[in-house]
Amino acid sequence: MVQWNFFFWTAPTAAAIGGIISLVILNTVLGFVRRSHATKGFLPMATTRGDRIFLSMVSLILIFLFWVGANLPYPPLLFIPAMIIAVLILKRG
């Protein structure tokens, strides 16, 4: 018998998963309300809204992994510049 233990979830983990789920739901709702079309921004390819959401999430993950891999102190300080990069990709990418 498998026993599920959800007490290992921390607040940052729950916030990250909640953010990903809310972005997917928001993209689905916006897909019904307003169609997404490919646009050319500063990225080297034409991207749709879903592409930019995916690329911003991947960039956030890579930024935090590089920070942890470099063993730099205090990773919560990295949240603000990482979010600025993600919003820049979402808006202008």
C-alpha cells in the first residue's frame, strides 16, 4: 500500500507549482478569448503566447539552477532580476 505524504512540500515549492498551474490556466482562457498569433520580438524566432510562457519558465528554472550550481549565497535575492527577465520575455519576446 502506498502512503502519500504531502508534508514535504515547502511554501516556495507550492508557490512555484501554483504559479505554473495558474499560467497554464491563464493561457488556456486567453486562447479562448483572444487567439494567439506568432510575433517577432527580440528572440531569434517568431513566437506565440504559449512559446513565450514556456521560454520564460525555462529561463527562470535555468537562472535558479545556475545560481545554486555556482553555490552563490542567498538565492531569494535572485527572484527579482529573474522575474524581470521572465516578464521581459513574456512582453517583448
